[in-house]
Amino acid sequence: MKINATTKMATPIEEKVDQNLKTRTGMVMISDGKSKPELARLHLSMEMITIQRQDTSTPAPTPTSTTASHPPIESKERMVQITRQKVGGLGLSIKGGAEHKLPILISRIYKDQAADATGQLFVGDAIIKVNGEYITACPHDDAVNILRNAGDIVVLTVKHYRAATPFLQKQLSRETPESDNDATCAELKADEVWKSANNSRPVSISSEPENRWIDLVSVPLMMAYVTRYIYGTDKLRPNAFEVRGLNGTTTGIIHCDDLAILSQWLKYITDNIVGLTSLQMKLYNRNFPVGERIEYMGWVNEGVISNHISWQSYKPRFLVLKGTEVMLFDAPPLNVAGLQKATVAYKVYQTMFRVVKESETVDSRQHCFLLQSSGHEPRYLSVETRQELLRIENSWNAAIVTSVIKLGRKTFAVSHHGKTGGLTLDWQQGFSLTEGADASVIWQYKFSQLRGSSDDGKSKLKLHFQDHETRSIETKELECQVLQSLLFCMHAFLTAKVASVDPAFLSSIQQA
């Protein structure tokens, strides 16, 4: 089968099913943000991201050449770097596979395409590794998929099998269909040259010497922070990103060939970080009852106000939604006790969450939102992706429901027609106004009866209710000295009611 340029991105469902998608290896360029980027290998596991460089004792892949040399006489292992072409991909076809008890053999090299341009790959070469990962135990179709998804810069570890070369070349002259791998493998195993060369030992590929790649730095992904922005600013790095870990380590600036490759890396790394963070949340939540559990944990960036330039810089903050509180930390809480040490903590039912529209952003930062708690200045925050913003938004509404149900009811001191009273928001009963020492109920309405409200931004509030029987609108005028607190709490109760009755409806509103 020919390996073409098509790269298939795995869906989230596929990643959950296919355990192999938890790891990925590819060639990238690395820099410190100041000096010229250098070639390195990026290895992603479920829990770690590692920057590697080639061992200087190992011969590096030689520059590409358009002139093909002769196949190697001795079957030593070689490392060959290929740059995938937009048309033709890697420019080679393979036969064999573990299901046939055969190596993955290069059966054809297409003239003037990527593999041919190296001058170092030949029909009869067995592919041992792709970007440092063994494929010797892979079935044919799996090997095809690995090669297709190996990135634009692919390093193959190969070993030449002279016994297979004449047979495969004969197959080419016969124009055997490329897709007929089973028939080709059966004929190869029956070929006298191959049988005589291999009947004294099983078909196998020896291990390559250790330390081909040396680890430069490893960054744990648990609660790690990945960003495309130049640190502390609103400026995006072109086709580059950085991963920072809890232990203070950083990958440095990882440069990718194009935006598509960058997007793939960001997705794989972010998925692993989110998976590990979700696991940590579950471990923490074992210590809390239902109404006090964590709904969200993750990194955000907060705009830091300067005396001279607004939003001049951004500071990483770790956001936690837990029970009735939204908390911001300078560093992630490493244990349950650490959750008590938030830099900032607000009550969810007294706080407004609002996504900032693109037309309203203050600079080039994308995916921004506001948190404003009554009596405090609003906090301007941003995340790296729209997906992460939606995760926070959905978690916020879940936290609103939890917070309001746990609170149950909240009463605010108000005046109504010059008389002192109390306006109560009750999860079960709705709005009610009481007056006098005996707290007599003057009027009462369900949340569903509210048709609108207006205020003067200071203390005066008008609530417009619809009577169930007459369908007429009744307006109630109130004064409250903590009007903002009342409005935020009222918004929380109404949001919780909608979310608890029809979460899908609420979700559709958020994504519209």
C-alpha cells in the first residue's frame, strides 16, 4: 500500500478507544525564544512531554540527495529522515506485517518523490522504527496508519534485506496490484531465495543500539500549562507553543512546520493534560460531599492592569470551581489542604460570568471572559482555546446549580412603598416580599412569572411579573442598598432554574 500525504486526525471518541493515541513522537524545532531553533524530537506520553536530541555518537541522517546510491551490502540498521511532500506523501509502498510473520518491507519507491529524494532508502529495506517507535510487531494496516500519521518530518530506522529485494523488484515488473498484500506475502514466503536465507532462523529484526536519542528535558503534564502566547503578553507565536510544568521546567519554544501540525500537537498535549487533571479532580472529590465537589480545574490568564497601559501583561492563574466558590490560585493546589489557600475566592451565586465577544476584547487575546463579584472589580481572564472556554462555561453553569441548591434561599433587606421589608429568593418558592415584625408575606411569584427587570444602577429596582390568571404584567418597585449583590444572586437563581429544568436548552443558548 502506498503511503500518501493524507493525515487523519483522530476524534476524541477514537482517542478514548485507541490506547496508542496516548503517545506521539515527531520531529520539531526547539528554541529558547531568542536563539535560532534547532532540530529535536518531541515525545509525548500520557503523563510527560520530553524534548530529545540525537546522540552525537550516532551518525546523523545525511542531507537529502536526488541521486540514488546502491543498496547497502551489509544489513546494518540505518536512520533516514524524510520530509513528507504535499503530493505523494512519503513516496513509498510497503508489504508484509506481523500477521504474515514478515517485517514491514519497502516494496516500492516512487521516482522523484520524498523517499527517492533521500537517496538512502531502497526496495527491500525493512522499517524497524518510525520516529523512534518500534513497528516490528505491527500488522500491515497499523503500519500504514502509523506512517500516514507520523508528521511532516519522519525519521525511519531501517535494515536492508537482500533476500527480499529481487523478489519485490520482480513483483514490480509484474505490476502486482498494490493492495494485494496477502498474495505478495504468501509468494514471498514461498520464494526459494527468501526461504534459503531465512529457514535457519525466524524472520526477525534486531534491536537498535540504546541511547539513539538523549532526553534534554521532561515536563510532567499533570496540571501543566500550555500556551501559544509570548509569556505575559497578548502576542501569539507563529506556529509555536510552550509547555510549562508544575516543577518549574519548560520545554522551551516548540516550533512546527505549519499551523496544521501545530494544531495536532496542541490537541494531543491538551487532551492528555485535561485527562490527568480530571483524574486529579476525581481523587480530590473523594474527600467532599456532593455539594462541595470540584467542577473545574485549569489554567487561565488574568489581565494585569498597569498605571500607564491597561492590560499590559497577563499572569497565569489556576482556576478552581468548587461547591459554592470560584477560586483563583497563583499555583495549583497540590493536595486537598492546598484548596484552602486561594489568592482570590468568591461565592458563585454572588458572581457574574460573562464571555467577552470578539468585538469587545481589549487587545489581541482570544477566548476571554469576565468574572465579577459584587463589591469587587471585574477580573478579565482568557484561555488558549474555544474548547476550553466552553468547558469553563459549562462547568460554571453546573456550579451555579450546585451553589444555588445548597444555598436554598437568600433574603435581602429592601424598602417597598417606604416600608422596610425583605425580598427572599427561594429555590422552591421563587420571589416573596415580607414586611413587619411577623414577616407577613405581601406578595409572592414563581421564577417563571418574571418577565423582566430594570434598575438605575444604584439602588432602585423594578421587577415585572405576569399574573397567572389575568396574564397582565404587575410591576413591583423596590430599593436595595446592595443592589449589585441582589442582581447577581437573582441571576444565579434564574440560571440554575433554567439549567436544572433543561440543561440541553441552556447549552444550546451558550453555543449559539
